[in-house]
Amino acid sequence: MAEVGPRAVRGGCTAAGTLPYSGPMSALALDGATGDERQMLAYAAGDAAAFDALYARHKGGVYRYLVRHCGNAGTADEMFQDVWMNVIRARATYAPSAKFTTWLYRIAHNRLVDHWRTQGPAERVAAGGGDADDPPDPLASIPGARGDEPEVRAGAKEIGVRLAAALAALPVAQRDAFLLHQEGGLGLAEIAELTGAGVETVKSRLRYALAKLRAELADLQ
Amino acid sequence: MTTPNHDDDAMRDPRFDAAWRGVSREEPPPSLDAAIRAAARREVGAGPQREVTSVPEATRPERWWWPLAAAATIGAIAIGVLQLVAQDRDTADSTQAIISDMPAGSVAETAQSAPRAAPTPTVSPEPAVAAGAAPPPSPTAPRASERPTRDVAAPRASPAPAAAKAVPPTAATPLRAPRPFPAETGGPDAGTATPPTPSVAPPGTGDAASRDAPAAPQVLTQQDPAAIQPQRAGVVPGSPTQPQRAAPLHEDRATSTAAPVSSGAIRAREDAARAARSVAITPRAEIGRAPVAGSASTERHADAAVTAKAGERASLSVGEWIALIRELVADGRRDDVTLELKAFRFAHPDAEALLPPDLRAWRSDTR
């Protein structure tokens, strides 16, 4: 928790402050770009469909990253919109010098740090949906799925509640590393670059987080 | 970009990942999705705004002139085509009259390649013909100075009797009747090979200076029909033989009803009319080759008889033709002699030099 705050202050949360990789575009960087980077460049060139593809691919991960951190759907929605609006505004100065996901989650991470600075760090994430602002159970929104069966639905709900509780009990740094790894698909080096920590530190945080979550689910498996 | 670390795989637990994905399915609300997508489209100026700008009302000011432009283009093309068609028609008329004259070289080649129409008896040229090689003291010489315009209109009719004598009679052009206006002799040595262009210049006046004299087209167009007629007949205007030859010409015209004037005469008239139209635009170098057009239809009847006769005799050499005329003289066939002499003069611009003195001075009323 203490590690996140200062770095977030350095990075800021404005559109300009969330563009650490912006700079002149080089052919070399473009050659190494993946689909995400090319689509972002296409959107910067005026292709709105490229943005739609990028958004459809990454909206769930970013949203869950914010929701799991702040524990409030309304706040998560606000931060989620800010993140993507920053992406939209920063399209003109975007340069594919890093992975698009790293750049995207850096924006989300900085926005989250800004929220913590103003509201105070979330000590816990509401587990089990006891709050009216909590997101609904995802399994309940799938009609006709196996989750409609009472036993399956009850089991899944129990797993979700216990995982959410276990995740909320994690330290912020470990939770941040776990969510960036699990929802953003980032590697250790990318998480270390994003959070400003060392790779080994990130590796340790991640290992601890996974061990606690597995222990929480051990009796269910 | 960062390279993937092998430790990342070590951190992955498939069972835990599956369990996590089963319970972590939160998605942003659709309203938020729509707002973000709309903002993205607004920023790049894409999306429904472009469809609004493509309505006809928005583009009408750019299209109102299309029908006018199309009509103007079609009109311009139509005018251009009409002008080209008219110009091509005139050009075709003029070039047809000129193209009908074959160069002497091609005529000679044609004559050599084509079978001969009739066997040509080997008649040795008479001494009179050879004597005529030297330019006679023509009484027309001063007349040439009197009427220089006629000399200007004269084609390249430089008689070369020596060369004509050297040319074998087998080089004669096959008869291509009707042939109202024989092709021009391309060179001096072709004088007997092909029937030459009807000459309007007297012998001895076809020098280079007179040929290259300017203002030939104007002269041709200004010639009176009365002056053209004796030219076509090979008669030198003002010569001692002119009155006597002009009269039989009209006699022949009166008696030429039995002559084959049907197709040959009609073609001759058409060619003459076409040549008359093309004289005004024919280059000066082409004037000599262009046939001189007669203006009166009555004269054309006589011309038709003469040209028909000349066409008949085209296969004969000069010596053969002169021998034939002598036979007619001996038989007392005056009308035939007159017609033959006219045809001879018509076919040979240098007829006065080629004819022996007795035939040159022959009259229908003399014996």
C-alpha cells in the first residue's frame, strides 16, 4: 500500500501524466507492434472500428481490475470511464514503445491510485454482495446455463464469495500484482515496470497472493 | 517491449485460473459501453456524422452543373466530328484526282509485270522522229512569252526524243480503257512508255524555269474554256495549224455520237469536274499532273473521242502510231487521220517534236 501511493503521485492521473510511453513513432517500434498496438495506431489515424475492437477485448479485464480493487461498482464505473477517456484523448501521442496492455493498465493503476489518495485506501472488498452497490452475481445473468442448477449455482456463488473475501484480505500490493497478472495478463516484468517495483518483488507478491487464494479454495477442490 | 519471463508460466495454475474465470465475470454496464464508444467516434470524427453529410441536400450544390457539363461536352464533340467529316470529304475529292496519276516508275513496273494487251510490231522509229529530237524552231516560242501563264500551267513536259528513242517499245503501258486522262510521264525516258499527261504547253517551252514559275493554280482556274480546248487537243494556240484543227474538232464532236462515249466519256467528265474542284487546293507541284479541266460539256464530247482514241493507241509506240497515221493518210481517210493526230497530240505533249514534218503540217483539206 505504501509502495503504490508515491509512484502514483509521480505518475499522476491526468491524460498527459498517464502517457509514459508517448513519443515519436519509429518504424522499428511499429514493426514489433502486436495487434493491439496496430489497432491503437489505426484508431489514432481515425479508424473508430479499431477502437471498438480494442475496447471489446480489454474492457472486462480493466473493469474487473477496478472493481476488485475499489469494491464499489459506481466508483468502478466512474474510474473505468476515466481510463478509457484518457486512452481516447491520448491517441494522438500514442507510440507503441510498450505493450498496449501495459500502457492501458498503467492508466488504470494511476487512476486507482488517484482514487485512493482522495478517498482513502479500500481496506476491504465487499464479499458476497451484501452491499446494494456490489455487482450482481455473474452466474445469475447467464440464462439457461449450468449455473441455473441450484447446486451448481450455490457452489459457484460460494467460491466467488470466498475468493472475493480472500482477495480483499490481501495487501494492496499483492492484490494489485495478482489482479494485473490475472485480469490484465501482464508478466512479472511488466507488472514490475508498471508498479515501479523489482521483478523479484513482484514475483514474491504474486506468489504470496496465489498461495493465500489457493488455501482459501483448498477445501472446495 | 518486455520479453516474456519463464517465471510467468510458473505462476500459472490452470485449475485456479479456471476457478477464477468462473467467478470473475463482471462487465461494464452497456450504457457505459455506448458512452465510451460514442466518445471514441466523436473524437475521430467518424460514425453517424458522416452519413448525415451524405444526404442529397448537402451535396446538391456540387451536382447541379453536371447536366450542363455533359450537354456542353456532347455538343463540342458533335461539332468537331462534323468539321472533321466535311474536311475529310474535301480532302478525299482532291486526293482522288491526284492519286489517279500514277508515277512513271510504278506505271513502268505495272507495264512490265502485266501481260501485254496486244503484240507490238517492231517498227523502227522514223528518221523524222529522230530529227524531231532537236527542239524545232517552234513558232510558239514567242507565244510562250506572250502567254506565260500557260507555260506555268504546263506539266513537266520536257521532251527527250533521244531518250524516247532509246526506250524499247515493249515498255508500253497496257491499255486500260477508258482512260480519259493518261498518266503523266514521270521522266524523260518514259515519253513513249506511257501515254503522257495532256500537255498544255507547246514543245520547247517546258523548261525548268517555266515549270517552277509561281501562281500556277490561279492560272488554271482563270483559263477560259476556249483556251483549254486547244490545249487538250495538243494544239498550240495561235499556231498556223490552230484554225484548221479547231474546226475538225467540232466536226468530230458532231460525228462522235457513234463513238464509245458512254462510260469513258462519263468518267472523263467526272474526272474533269473533280479536277476542276481540286485545282484550287492542289499544290503547285501537283498542278502539272492534274488534268486540265474543260468547262463546256460540248467540248468534253470531243475530248471523249480524242481521249478514247488515245487510249486505244496507248499500247502503240510512237513509231507504230505514226506508221498507222501514214497508212490512214495513204488510204485517204481524212477524218480518221484528223482524229488520230488529235489523239496523238493529246497523248504526247511533245507531239510536234515527234511528228514528222509532213504529218505535223497535215491538214484535213490537203492531200
